[in-house]
Amino acid sequence: MSELRQPSPVELPVVLTIATSDSGGGAGIQADVKTVEAGGGFATSVLVATTAQNTRGVESIHVLPVEETEAQLDAVVEDFGVGAAKTGMLATAEVVETVADRARGFDFPLVVDPVMVAASGDRLLEPAGESAYESLVAESAVVTPNADEAEVLTGVAVEDAESARAAGEQLCAMGADAALVKGGHVDTGGRVVDTLVAADESRDGGATVETFSHPRVDTDATHGSGCTLSAAIATHLARGAGVSQACERATALMERAVRYHHDVGEGPGAVHHLAALRERAGRTATAEAVEGVVAALVRANARALVPEVGTNVVGATAYAESAGEVAAVEGRITRTVDGVAPSRGVRFGASANVAEFLLAARERDPALRFACNCRFGDDLAAALDDLGWTVGEYHRGSERPVAAAFDDADGTPAAVVDRGAQGVEPTTRLLATDAGTLRERALALADALEES
């Protein structure tokens, strides 16, 4: 008889969400649990209400008896070592007051997301509940209103950086340790600016102000964004981060979650709560795919493709947003006496130039995941013509050069040519949605050069 395996328990920080169920799965308790678990926490929950909703709107709300909310709170807090908690939609003044009363006894930080209006425009909180929020805000380590919610709570219309700061300061004056006034609903053009105001009696003005800015994603699929952001902040607090660091990490997560949103339902869709986790999960397969392309170039002795500076093969995970999330050959592929060989192995963050090119190309076509650089010359230009590929051209010194190459090609190019300049070596860059296609294109180009 075989021996029983030895258990190896995992201890994660416990995060508590006090919120409402979203039957559509994109917001509420469901979004909180997904976000906490993806962020490295153990999610516990107190359900205060249920909704019948989907991506198109809210059909109905059913509030549970307050006694049930209290019983759930007792059950969780008495047994679990809660590291942080967050609130979401609380539905009624009675529930808000109940949670605020219990929060006075919390020995862990509380993130308050004052959910009052759904992304669809549906009102989620009765007017009496809005006024009851002052007592709950006073118990918060961080309160995270959007512009509309900040105006309801403070009377300040948030329209720019100055008014966002003023609203944040008023929320701190109500008792919050910090306020993150979200800028997603503020028309600031191409960027979203979230403003963190933290109470600080040691400074003139009584507060510190920090902003987190990122490009606006051109989509309406933001259902669940507020829940996800506040749950991420709570998770980072439970893991030991300070408020500023927790908010910075959470806003970065939101940028990715909105860009790679779920295309579900007949409405705008929902944010991707696990996008950052999926990015990390895809790294091994991405690195192995890059290694496969490199091996194919070595076997084929693709010397004709390698420029003076060497060739690099790069691969982005499906959710990549930075060069650190792009796998590449460390040191590039160079010519040897009898062939080509990589200097070292493949690792993430090993490329700057080719990786940034690929990331810029993904802004025009997010399906693109692999690229490599080759030399350029008259013979290679002729080979590209013979192959009949869609080819774009750009100059590295121009404004938004990669976008210009897409415009030049009138779509997604298979190859992008830079004819170089003084001190800049001419190059060809190949693009593909998968490693197999990149390998085929590189080998086909090498064969075409040999035949020319």
C-alpha cells in the first residue's frame, strides 16, 4: 500500500468583500472574488443583495435581511484573519449604516467603493443610502468614487485635476485616510487620470496628492471596473502594500483589464479580472515558441537575413503591455563561421528595440504576438516583391513611425521596412500573430533571397 502524500498548505492573505451579486458575472461579488484570487489573496464574502442583471442593465434588486448581513460578517471575522476588506453595492441606507457600525471595530483596512450608479446608468442606491455613506467613508482607509459618486458625496463637480483634488480633500475631511477619485468618467481626452489624495496633518494643506495616468482605451466595455479596482486595492493592502503602492498597482491592473475585456453578452461586455494572471500564465508557452523560431533559423542557416547588429526574435504574451512581458533572445542571433547562432538563451525583457516595435504594432492590431528583425537591401526588397506580401514602410525618426507603416500598408503588414539613415542601419521587421507564421515567413524570405 502506498503512503499518503504529505500536505503542503498554502497561506494567503484573506480579503473580505461586502457587496451584491451580479448575475452577469462582470461586477459585484463575482468580480471581487475573481480579482482577489487572481491577485494572490483568499476571498471571503458577505452578500447583502442579489441583482438580476446582464451587460444591458439591471432588471431587479433583492436586498437580504440586515440580520443575514450581520450573521455573515460574524461568521467571517470570527474565523478568518482578515487582512483587508472592501465594500461594493450596499443597496439601502440600513445596510450602509450597519456596515459602517461594524467597520468601527475592524482591525484591518477597509476600502469603500461607493457604488451608486451602474455603468449602464441604472441607479443602484436609494437617496437615503447616499447620505448614509458619510459614516462609512469615515471608517475607510481608501474611498474610491468615480466623478459622479464624488459629486454626490461632496457636492464638488469633478471636471479636472483641481476639482478632483478638492473632492478628495473633502472626502479626507469626512474621515477617510485617503481618497482615489477615478477619472474614467471625466473627459480629459486621450488619457485617464486617477487622483489619490491622502490625509497628512504634518503637511501644509493637510494632504498629499498623487496622480496615476494611463492612455484611455477606446471601449465601452467597462462593466465591473470599479469593483475590480477596489478589490485589487484591498488585495494589495492585505499583502502589505502601502496605500499609494496599492492604488498604483490596481490602476495598472485596470488598464489591462479594460483593454483585454471580455466580449460577452449583447451589451458592451465586462472587464477581464484575470488579465494580469493570464499574462503571467502565458509566459512559458511564449518563450518556448520564440525558442522554436530561433531553432528553425539556426537549422536553416538563415545567414542571408541577419543584419550587422544581429537578429532578434521576440514574442509577446497575449496580454503583454510592456517590454518586460516580451520574450526575446538575450544578445541576439549573429553570424558564425559556418552559420548563425544565438548569443544566449531566451528571457523576458531581453529586447528593447524589437520588443517596443512589436508592442507599438499591437496598438494597431492586438492579435500580433511575434516579430523579428532582418537586414534590408535591394535584394531583400526584390524578394519581398516576389513573395507578394503586404509591406509597410516607415522612418524611425518620424512621429508615430509604426502607425505610419500600418497606414502605408493599408492594414496589417507582414513586413515593415525602414530604409535607414545616417548612422541608422536599414532593417526589415517581420510580424505575425503566431510563432509558426513568423517562422514560415522568415524561412520563405531566406529561400527567396537564395533564389534571387
